[in-house]
Amino acid sequence: MERLLNQVRDYLGRQEEAMVELLRHVVNIDTGTGHTAGLNEVAEVFRRELEASGVQASIIDAPGGGHVLGRRRPASGAAEAHSLVVGHMDTVFPPGTIAERPFRIEGRRAYGPGVEDMKSGLVVAVFAARALTSLDLWPGHEVTFFFNADEEIRSPSSSHIFAEEGAKADECYVLEGARDDGSVVTARKGSARFQLSVTGRPSHSGANHPHGRSAVKALAHKILALESLTDYDAGTTVNVGVVRGGLSFNTVPGEAWCDVDIRVLTPDDAERAVAAVRRIAACEDVPGTATALKGGITRPPMVRTPQIVQLFEAMRKIAALLGRDLTESLTGGGSDGCLTAAAGAPTLDGLGPMGGGAHTPGEYLELDSLVPCAVMLAVALATGPHARRAR
């Protein structure tokens, strides 16, 4: 493997300038979720880049922007094993952001909207494919690339594709940015989102207070009950993040609502949390009020399985040849790796380049991490699959 890695590293080391130029090009296109024109433009860029890298690629039309699906099938035809490489093209930044702060380089850091989350990861995928083609190192199994346009809003139009592709994959590499300490992600919490809407009876707070039924008071009871579900030892957190209600200071409020975010470690924890939220919503904390509940699980947990550990250990050995001591971590943030893992694909996440400040104006990328990430992915694909799903 060391000889192969050196071959890939030599090739990709000569491609660093081209990697940075592709990154500059795609970062300088606004791709906030739902910005159809920008997302379609970037999708076409990546479709062409994958095609040029020896991968048959197409764009799947979707509301708000198309997704890119590419496949590299073995020359023999049917494939008994599958590798899956995924990432997202959308960012959280609205149209016009690029005009205010386009891609720039200061020292060995690059800055710009989506430069770390996660257009650099997609550039890594493209150049890993380019290396495999240029060096004739494609493995004898199928490799699929899927870049979606709606990850930042929990992938409503692409989740079924992740489920379909994840159900076929023996291993999945998610190119979200590495953690701050350089670790890759072997487990992610699942998430749920709810909205509780309480209806009461409005009345004048001075002239007719007894007639009123306060929706805010009822919601306050529910907020305390919801927040009490947080259990740090179990890894469950509940956050009531948005609360609104009432008409004026001198009116008993007839309406109130809140948004709730829940994070859990396991599917069983998710079921228990959902059941608890439903019980809280069903309580009539203030007589004469009623509560409506919307929402549910938005991403399942990515549970650290023996197959994921096996995949991590294989990547750790590759990283060691590059002089990197790869470590693993759990994160509370969600990604599409939750979807592939739930579909049964052993998934390794956070394999993209290092950086920081995601979702902020200060988002940056460590340019020195681009080539090593591409080397690791190319070698992993060339020598895999490193884990096998049950069939």
C-alpha cells in the first residue's frame, strides 16, 4: 500500500494549484439552499469535473437545485461490492454573499462562503477520482458519487437517494470537514424537530382577566417539561430555541408556540424522546387550552458499529503512512452520513479538509489539508472496500 500511496501523493501533489482554482470557482458561486440558479450552475461544474475524471455523471432535477449522481462501474460489468462518496453543494448563505466577500487566500488559509462546509470536500472527491483515472487505479467494484443540493435543510428532496444508495453500499465516505482537532466522525447524534402550538382564550387582562385562558402560561409549563428531558449522561439534549406568543402586554394571550430541537445517541433514545414530547403536548396544563404538535425525527443517529470501526481502522492505517495520527470523535451535529448509516452502509464522516468557522462570515480552510485528504480518499477507494455490509 505504501508504494501506491506514494504514487497517488506524487500525482496529487502536482494538482494542488488546480484544486485551489476549482475551489475558487465553485466558492465564488452563491449556493445558499434553494438558490436554484447557483446550485444548478455548481452542479453542472461538478458533473463536468466528474466526467473528466472518468466517472459517468448526471444531474437529478429537484426543487431548489439539482443533485449530482456519478458512477464508475468496473469493466467487467456487474459489481459485487460498492463504495459511496457523498457531500453537499448548498451553503447557509443567501444570494449576494459572494459579492460582499468572495473567495480569498491569506497565507495558507482560504476564506469564503462554503469553503470548508463543504465545497472543499467536493473538490477532494473530484481529484481523488482524477487520480484513480490518471494512474489506472480504479478498483474492481462500483464507486458512486452523490452530491446533493439540500443538506443544510435536512435533505428533503435527496434523502430517498441516500437511502437507496446507502442500502447498496459496503462503505460510505462523507466529505464534511474534519473536526477542529483533525479527527474523523464515527458517530453522530440523531435529531428531531417539533413545533408546539398552544391555543387558549384571549381576554382583556385588566377588565376580564378571569375569562382568559393563557396560552403562554400553558406553554411555559410545557417548556419546563421539555427542557427537563435533557440527560447529559445519556447523551440526550432538548433545546427550546424559539418562543412566541401573545398579542399585547394587556391581553391574556390566546396563542403561543415554540420550536424544539432534540439530539439523541441511539434509535431507542429517539423513540423515547418522541414519546415523551407527545405526552407533554397532550397534557392540559391550563384548563381550556389545547395543544397541536408537529414534527418528528429529522435525521436518525449514526451509531458507531463494528463495521464503522473496521472502516476507521483501515483509514487510520492509510493516514499513518502520511504521518498523520488519525483519531475518531462523536458529534452532536447531523449530516447525510446519518442517512447512509441508517440505510446500513458502514459510514465514515468528517473526511474533508480541515478548517473552521462554518456557517459564519469567518469560515476558512487550511489549504495544506487539501492534498492529504484527496490522497487518503483515493487510496481508500483503490484498496477497498474495507468493510462489508450484511447481504
